[in-house]
Amino acid sequence: MKQIIYLDNAATSWPKPESVYQVMDNFNRNIGANPGRGSSSKTLEAGEVLLDTREALAKLFHLPDISRIIFTKNITEAINTGLKGYLNPGDHIITSSMEHNAVVRPLSVLSKAGIEVTYVKCAPDGSLCPTDIEKAWQKNTRMICLTAASNVSGTIMPIKEVGLICRERGAVFMVDSAQGAGHIPIDVSEQNIDILTFTGHKGLFGPQGTGGFYLRPGLEIRSLIEGGTGSSSDKTVQPSFLPDKFESGTPNTPGIAGLGEGVNFILKTGLAAIQRHERKLMDMMIEGLKQIPRVTIYGPADSKRQTSVLSINLKGLECGELSFLLDERFGIITRSGLHCAPLAHDTIGTFRQGTCRLSISYFTKQEEIQVLLQGIAQLSKEANAV
């Protein structure tokens, strides 16, 4: 059987901790009920799953009120809710040139509805200078939306510094933590985050189809959808209290069970231990790639300034060819293309060709990085010989 070395964790982490599979299987086999719908023992047990996961997320992100953690089907829905639920015609929002289309596309729609958008240009390594946020400020600036780390270059953004600017100037700060959660510390109080959006299936080790957001106390936004919540069923209007205001319809309870167990794995293992492991492997990968002719590394190329994401190209091969050959010949799974982030690729100078993205996790082994380096070295020799 062909060996598999999975280096596409920025898209979806794999494998998950074994306990994640177990709790999801247990829910489907032994609980299976719809939380909040009735008062049976099974329903209450399903409700405990949601409660336990909110509590785990609160510990990880240092959240003061678990009722303000809202589950969505993914982070894209959470980001859309934050942007469209808060901004109004005439408002101004600042974001960066390293954002994912989960931010860029909703802003494209909002810009046609009278909302002004400014994209602050980042450096070619993907880094953002906080003073550039201040330079872009206007009288009608109401929100800053920023990724915690780039999904293309792995560059870690200065969210603490930008959060302080927002707090001092009275704007709402929303963070897309898709590439940061589970990799770098996120503290909503220390970093002055008003809306924290998160996904379950990447660094938090949960399954696909899970995500959500945290909403700071005192901040009100509109909901995108309305429907059954299992609460206030005698009324034909949506409940105004949280989290029910934003959680219409049956939740992905088995998925949320898996998300909660993924977060518990991080809490038990320790975020610092996960960071140490990932940085060690990133250092090994970066230094090894620097020794291989014809390889171009994008981003900081510094494990202290980026998460476990690295984009490269190999001269003589299209990024798609490189990704295909790594899979076909060495069993290495990567991601090629523009990674749903065309502005980020334009920023780092790879918009036309894209990149081959390598992304590791806590479960990646040193031996796998060695196979990667050997494989790319071999492909480099072959490309040079053509």
C-alpha cells in the first residue's frame, strides 16, 4: 500500500486525535438526539455536548461568557454573519491584502451596498505594519477585519497591536482565526478582539462542517437566518438572547462533539508543546529547502513569524505539477494553486503561477519531512536536467 504523508493541514487537519473519532461515533451510536428539542434524557445529553464544547472553547480562547459562543456550519458563515450583521451603508471597514476569500468576497458584495472597504497592502513576505492600519483610518471607520495568520504564507499578523488601535479609536475588531487557532495563542481580552471567528476542522482537530464565532458582551449584530431554536416556540419571532439568536435549525451535534474533543486534546497536550513541535519541524523544512537548488520560498521563512504553513515553487515545474509529482511518486499530499486567496498571492508576487503549499500539524513526523526534502531534491535534479 502506498505510503501517505499528509502535508495539507491548512486545508483540513488529518489525522485527528483518536478520541475525536471515538466521541463522534459514540454520539451517533448512543445519543443521537436533537439538543434543545424537548426534555427527554437523550435530548438533555445532546445538549451537554454543546455545553461542554462551548466550555472547552472558552478555556482555549479565554472567553468570559460561554453563552456568547455561537456555532455555525463553518467559519465562512461566521465571517459573513459578523460583516453583514454589523456594517451598514456609509460605514468604512479596513482589512489587509492577505485575506482569504471568506472575507474578500463578502466585502465585495458589501462594497456594492454602500460600504467602503480599504485593503491595507502588506509586505511581500505577507507581514502587516500596524501603523498602516492607522494611516487608513477614516471618520466613518467602524470595523477592522484581520486574519490571525495567512493561509498562503503562514505569516502571523499583529492582532494584539491592531486590537489596541481598535479599542483606542472605538472600532470593532473581528479576527479570522482559521489559520491561527490551535497554532498560536489567542486571547480575546488581551488582544482586544470583539468578534472571534473560528473553524473546527483545521488546527482545532475537529471535523469538517463545524465552526462559529464569539461575540463580545454589549455588541449587537443582526442574524443572517431565522428559524427553529427549540426555545420560545410560542413566538413567531426569533429569540433575542444568545446563543439562540444565531443558532437556527438542528446543529451538527456529532461534529460539535468532535470539535470539543479536538479542543480538549489541545488543552491537555498544551498549546506551547504543539507550537514547539511545529516550529521544530518548520525549522527543519525551511533549512532543508534552502539547500535545494531552484526552490523559491515565500513568506517570512522564519518559524517564529509564521504558523506551520509554507508556500514554495520549484523552477521548471508548475505548482500543480510539483504537487502532483509529490503525491504520485512520494505519497506526499500538498495543496497547489491560489488557495482561495488571490489578494494574498498578488501581495507575495505569485498571483499568476500560484504556489505549492506545505502545511504540517502536531501529528507530522520528522521522518516525513525528510522524505519531503528528499523528494523535492530529486525533482529539482530532474527539472534541472531537462
